[in-house]
Amino acid sequence: MSKEKAGETSQPIGKDVDVVFSYWKEKLKHPQAQLGGKRKVIIAARIKEGYTVDALKEAIDGCSKSPYHQGKNDSNMVYDSIELICRDAEHVDRFRKIACMGACDQTLTDEEKWKAKYNS
């Protein structure tokens, strides 16, 4: 048995990486972005940790719904890189929580939603 080298992925994981990356490109409007080694490795790492393609898509959705990450911040900078979204389990979980807030927490006030997004 051979071990995978850094930057290489097995066929099934590689296909999942492509699906996640393509979804990110479309959802966050990065049509010219290329799937380079660092991006492959970071997405594959989350998949190897047990995150499904749908879970990573949900995290991407969360980033797209975050005013802060879409440029409504002091520096007017957009922070929506796939590297940020998939940096580690904490980031994936945080963005998934944001994605769920609109659909899952209809009973929360805007202030409660804000606190849940940015104080967790």
C-alpha cells in the first residue's frame, strides 16, 4: 500500500474536491479561480475528516450569507476564499451554522441571530 503524498488525493476524494470547488466558484462568483495544490489539499483534508460534499457546500452557503464576509466590514474587504471556509473544522462548522440560521432559526430576533453568528 502506498501513502498519498501531500497535494495528491485518491480518485473518490479528488472527485469530491472538484465538486466542492466548482460549487464555491459558482456560488461566490469566482469563475476564473483555479484548483491549485493548496486548495486541493485543504478541501481534501476536510473530506478526510468526515465532512460530506453537502456539508462543505453548506459552509460555502454560510459564507455567502455572512454580511461581514461579503464585505460589510470596516475594511470593505470580501473574505470568501475556499481556503478560509475550509481552513479547519471550526471554520466549516461556523459557516454551516450561519447557513442554517436563516432556515433553522426563524423564531430568533435579528439581535439574537447577530449574537449567534459573531459571538460563538
